[in-house]
Amino acid sequence: MPVVYLDVIWVINLVLDGFILFVTAFLARRKVTGWRMIGASAIGASYALFLFVPALSVLLSFVCKVLFSILMVWVAFRPKGVWELGKLLGLFYLASFLMGGAAYAANGLFQNISMKNGLLIVKGRIAWLQPSTLVLIVAAMPLVYWLGKSAWTRLGKAKHREQNFWDVEVQIGDFRVSFTGLLDTGNALTDPLSRTPVMVLDWDLLRDVLPRELTQSFEKNTDPASALGEFELPGDWQARMRLVPYRGVGGVMGMLLSFRPDAVQLTASDLPGEVHTCRKVLIGLNPKPLAADGSYRAILHPAMIGDAAEPETTTQPAPAAS
């Protein structure tokens, strides 16, 4: 029977738990202090020693394992609320599974391991624990880091579009309408004369404020841009209207009926304190819905939230909490 040194087991688990917490912090993009990481790792390493104390075997149940995992995550990150705790706990288990799978794969590749009657056989000898050498464990750590980073990058790309959603409010006189807009960094549509950026909007959002002639034209699926000169628009709307040339997919060219609003306010969906008010912008009226699922109703121009000098864009601080 091989000799098991508890201090060695404790140190190895301390290092492994610390690495798992480090990967969790990377996936969650959280900054943690060294003492919290060491404290949480020490809790996990101490829990591993319960395997050698038969009187404490009740602590090896599934419920206790989950409770100790929650304790480790809470000590390391101090999450605010149940939702954040659940998110961090899920990432912690993901990092644990990656680490365990990588270590098992490394042992299976370099050592002769088999199972017999529930016992682990390593090189013909019975062992209580899988004798993963420290070299193999350390070799598995870069693999886990690479796998975790790759998975996080893919998740980041999938969420990139969601992160570009903005809460939009358009003001035209006393009329205001709010909706969700998608910031498209590839949108380069501008008025060729004034170089004013153009955002594209589902026309029916402005059904209650647009002149009746334009509304009827859109409802009949006719192009109002080609017949704009035939409409008798109110004087204030005549001063607002513009025709902006565009090039669509496949090189198709046309004219987009646009107008100048009084103001467009953009608020970041995930950062309510970040607000941009744009007054030098045009709104292009799109005859069909931009998103089939209605997840967004406008395509925003990047200059509306950029540092360009042309758009009159200001950032307002978040209101102070009372």
C-alpha cells in the first residue's frame, strides 16, 4: 500500500483550487485579491482531507460539496446577490470540469491506468488516489487556460451583438418614442453634402407623427422617396426632409428618405449612466422591419456615440442616488 502524505495532498489541492479560482476569475472578468484567493483555496484543500477521516464521511455528500463550493466562491469573489453568485458558481464548476478532464487525460496518456472491482490500478498496484504527478498537473494547467480562454472568446463573440444594444429615444417636437437600437460599427451611411451620420429606423414607429401622405405611401408599399416632390408636406416637415443615396447588397443603389429629428438620446442598456444626446443626425425610414424577431427597431451609426467632432454628442453623468 503506497504511503499518502496529507501535507502533500493539501498543498497540491491548494495549488489546484487556486488555479481553478484563477480561471473562474478570468472567465468572469473579475479582479480578486490574493488573500481571498488563498483563503478560498485553503478551504477547498482542507475539504479534500475529509476523505481520510472516516468520521467526517457525511461531509462528502453532494449537498456538502455544493455548500463548500459556494463558500469558496463567496470567499474569493464576495458576489452581490444570488444571481451573481449563481453565475460565478457555474463558471467555477466549468473551470473545475476543465481541470479535472485535462488532468485525467494527461494521466491516461502517460500512465498505465485500469479499473478492477472499483479499485484504481496503476502499474499493477492498488492505489487509493490516482497518483497524478505534479509535473502532469502543471502540464495540464496551460491546456485548461487555453480551453477556458477559447470558450470565453466564443461566448464573447456571441454576446457582442447583445452588448451593442442601446435604448433609443427620438424627439420630434412634442412627440417622443422609445425603442431598442443596434449599434452597427459597419454602418457608414452619411449625407454626402453635410456629412451627417444617418441611423435607419422602422418607419411605423413614427406612424403617429409622420405626415399623412408619407404614412399612406408606406402602407401601400410604394417608395415615398421617388414621389417626395408630389407630396404637399407641412412647412416644418419640408425643412426636415432629406434624400440620402445608398448602396445596398449586390451593389443596388437607391435613395433613402430621411429627416432631421430634434434630438436622439442613446442610453447604454448595461450602463444606465452612459447617455449620449445627438442633435446632428438624420433618421432614414426603412419600409420593412429591420429585425424579424423585433429585437431591435433601428440601426445606429457609430459616430452617434463616438468622439467625432461632427455629431453634437454629449455624455451625461448618472443621477446621484438619493
